[in-house]
Amino acid sequence: MVFVEELNLIGLSKAMLGKHCLDAGWGQFFTILEQTCWKYGVYFQKVSAHKTSQICPNCLVETGKKELSERTHSCSSCGYTTDRDVAAAQIVLIRGLAAVGHTACDACLQVNSLESLRSKNPLA
């Protein structure tokens, strides 16, 4: 499964670095990624990008707006600390799994079982 944020590319293009956002070709990248997933039978879905960097992936409490220079996510409710981008990616994963009827715990169990298989067979 592949989940990506559904970015407002038109809104991004009107910001200070708009030309650079358009030059990066994010829209085209998402289209190619979606087509590649379809070709190989991998589930692809866009999820809401709303407040992905403002929600704690551990307790799902809103932690508030952060400046771009602030690179660490730190939750005052549960004490969870990680890189800001990692926290946003975890929120995207949680939203994507919820959209297909799974929970993050289901995904953790699958990842942990894969890691245990790989530790027993490094070639897997």
C-alpha cells in the first residue's frame, strides 16, 4: 500500500517559492507513482494533508502550528518526540490505513512479522 498527501499544488504555486514548486513536478510525480502502483498491483491512495504536521501520531492530539525551522515533533501530552517529517508520514499512514479499514496496530504487526522473518533469513 502506498499513501501520499493530497497536496494543493495550485495553492503551493501561489506562495513565495511557487515557481520552484511547479518546477519540481510533484503533480507529474504523483501521476507516475499512481500508474506504477496500478501496474504492479499495489494499492495507492491520496489522503488529506490537513494538519499532518500538527497532530501527534502517538496520541492523535493536536500539538499546534510549527515554524518551518522547527524540525522536531514534540508532544506535550504524551511526550512522544521524533523528526517532524517522520511524524507527518506516520499521520499519513494512519489516515491511509483508516481509509481502507485497517489500524496502525495492524500495520505494526505486519511490519514486525516481516522484520522477524528477515532477521531469520537475511536474503528475504
